Amino acid sequence: VDRSIYPVFCVSAAKDMGVRRMMEFLGNVVPFVNDMPAPVTTDNVEVKPDSNAPLSLYFFKTTVEPHIGEVSYFKVMSGTLTPGVDLDNVTRGLKERIAQLYCVCGGIKSQVDKLCAGDIGATVKLKDVRTGNTLDAKDCDYRFDFIRYPEPKYRRAIRPVTESDAEKLMTILTRMHEEDPTWVVEQSKELKQTILSGQGEFHLRTLKWRVENNDKLPIMFEEPRIPYRETITKAARADYRHKKQSGGAGQFGEVHLIIEPYTEGMPAPDTYKFGSQEFKMSVRDTQEIPLSWGGKLVVHNCIVGGAIDARFIPAIVKGLMDRMEQGPLTGSYARDVRVCIYDGKMHPVDSNEISFRLAGRNAFSEAFRNANPKVLEPIYDVEVMVPGDVMGDVMSDLQGRRAIIMGMESDNGFEKIIAKVPLKEMGSYSTALSSITGGRSAFTMKFASYELVPSDVQDKLLKEYAEKSQADE
């Protein structure tokens, strides 16, 4: 009753091994729902399993079955449920009608006419109910949040063997995420890969087996690319003239700009000095663009004397964003850059938006390369729980992965190692840790920040990107 013991049973339903013993234990030993502490809502309200109380359901599992579709499993938290009742999905803000009720025994679904508080049941053909949702009657305002999914520990890029099956694969992966939300699927525009995350190598291999054997779709796992970022470490100046004449109206746009690293709260630009030249800035307009991948692009319009018409500034900003989305060093997203557009030229006939977009893009690229650019890599907070007798081996392995050990502490007979580790080095960590400790350890990882990569790693990345660019050409 006080949850100080958690029995574990080894059971095979398909082979009928251990099932009877577990069911007898549930019937004879496990406390009845009335004996257990009352569950608590997100508003800290205790909800006792009272069949006469307002109706509330908690959905804890979703499966997809052939010829039926989605089967949603729920527990009646309070009240009495009958078929045909209309409920509010308080998690998603939608209305649902429960048309049919079933008690489930393995593959057998028995239709019933009511379920009372404490009962577990299933229903089908709901419009939009997901695992973890709460459905309430009109006179009820409960919301439960029992399930805490662990952070993914193992990532792989996934793709079909035949490229034309990409859409079919995404449909299958979406369905499987509904069944098991710890399979996390992300279509990364940045990495140009579909990234599948899970709890370990075996977890992902299980998904692969099911896709290939149940859905008959051959798939491949690949090493996921790392979402690097690019930034600059000093100020630089550049100008670029885009000029094109090929009969009829031509294209002309010239942009002069200065870029520098951006930090939150820095004062407005005043004067820049490059060699013997000094550039005074007179800020007329400022745009702060928060970037969806983190950081900001700040653009100051410092044009005086109408050198560039104000209507062309948005086109120049688009050109800057083109390069922020594909940095000059490795093609990764750039972040935390401040740009001052201080001069330029235009033509009364040939100047247009595309001309200034290209001029802005190329001027930015040139300045970026001259601003001592650096590559940033994602760093994760990693906590590893290990038995004391293998702690030295685990520490050595982490240090070989460029980890910075932040601390250690004891926790329930285990040693907890707290470290910051680059994502690049965590690709096979789940398998390696299991091998080192004989499966007696566990770890969690969570994104922390972006930090500069070591110079030798940056040189390697630049070389790889240059080779890839040449191959693409």
C-alpha cells in the first residue's frame, strides 16, 4: 500500500508461461483500489474511486490493431461510465463521444454496458485522444498527469531502403509513436534526416523488427548528423556589388556592412575602427530576429543620405537570413550576430529586391569568414548511476568522450556521476555503458548549451564540409 515493494514477474502471454501465477498474485495479494492512497490531480485534488462521483477517465495506452484501428485503454478514475456519453478532453480541449465499452482479456474484447470507478476498460474510434489525456464529464474538472516519459538516450537516423517509401515510413512511425511515446520521431530540416530516438539500441532494434516484419517495409539505420552552430568572435567589414546585365532590365545592388558577435543587452553601435579607417554609425532602425534554432540576428539600419532606399532593407535582411540558415563554414545554422548596414549604392532602373538580397547575402558571407568564425557543438548534461566497483572504468570512458566531470555523489547504494558531454560523443554510449557495467547502470541526458568545439575538431569539420561541397558540385 505504501509502495515500498515492487514485485517483478517474468511472463510470456504467447506461451502461457507465468501468466496464472501473476494473475493469482494480483487477485490474492495486490491491494484493491479502495485500499490504495487516492490519486491526485494536477491541481493537487485527491480523487477517490467513488462510482457516484463526477465521471473522469485517464487514458494510459494506445494500440493500433488490424481491421479495428486505434484501441484506447483507460482507467475510470471516478464516476460510472456508460456507452454514448459525451466527454470533454481537458488535455486537448476537444469533445469526444464514448460509443462502445470493452473489457479486454488478451486478444478478446468483451462488450460491457458500464464501467465503475477503479475499472480498466477500452474503447475504439475516438477522434483525437492520446496517451496521457484526461476526459471529464461536464460537471467535472479533473486533470491527471501520471506518466513521466524518460528523456531519449539513443538516436539514429532512419530511412527506407527504397526512397519512394519515405511517406509510408512516416505514417508507420507516427502510428508507433502513438503506441509507445518513448519512440520520438523528428523530421529534421536542418540535418536533412529523420531522427528516431529511444531508450537504447535494443529499443530501436525492436522498432526496426516490427516495421520490417509487420509492415513489410525494409529500413536502414544511419549515424545521425550533429546539429552544429556557427558564430563569430570579432568584428569584420565587407562590401559586395551585385551587377548583372543581359539585355533589357539589369540587376544592380551594392551593400556595405559590418558584423560583430551579439550578446544580450549590448549597447547600440557607435564607432568601428578597421586599420586606419573609422566608421561612425547612426542607427535609424533596428530589427531583432529571434532564431528558431536559438540565438538572435540583430540588424541595424545605419544608412544615411538615402544611399539605399528603405524599401530594399527587407530584401537585404532576407539575404542575411539565407546565410544564417546555411553558415559559410559547415552549412550549419549561424547564431548571435549583429549586422550594421551603413552604406551602399543603387541604380534608378536596375535596382530591385533580388539584387539587394544577393548583395546582402554575399557581403555577409565575406564578412563572416573574416570575423574569426567558430563552430559550436551541442553539450548535454549527463547523469550516470553506476555501482561503486566499476566507477573508475566509467569515469575513464567518459573522459575519453571529451566529458567534463561536474561532480559525484552517492544515491541509494549507487554512485552518481554528473558530467557535461558533447552530443557527438554520445552516439554509442548506451551500448558502451552496458558493456562496461554488465547492464548494472543507467544514465539520463538533457540538452544544456552550445559551446565552442576544440580547434582540431573544427579543422576536421571544415575539411569534411569542403569535400562534401566539391562532391555535390
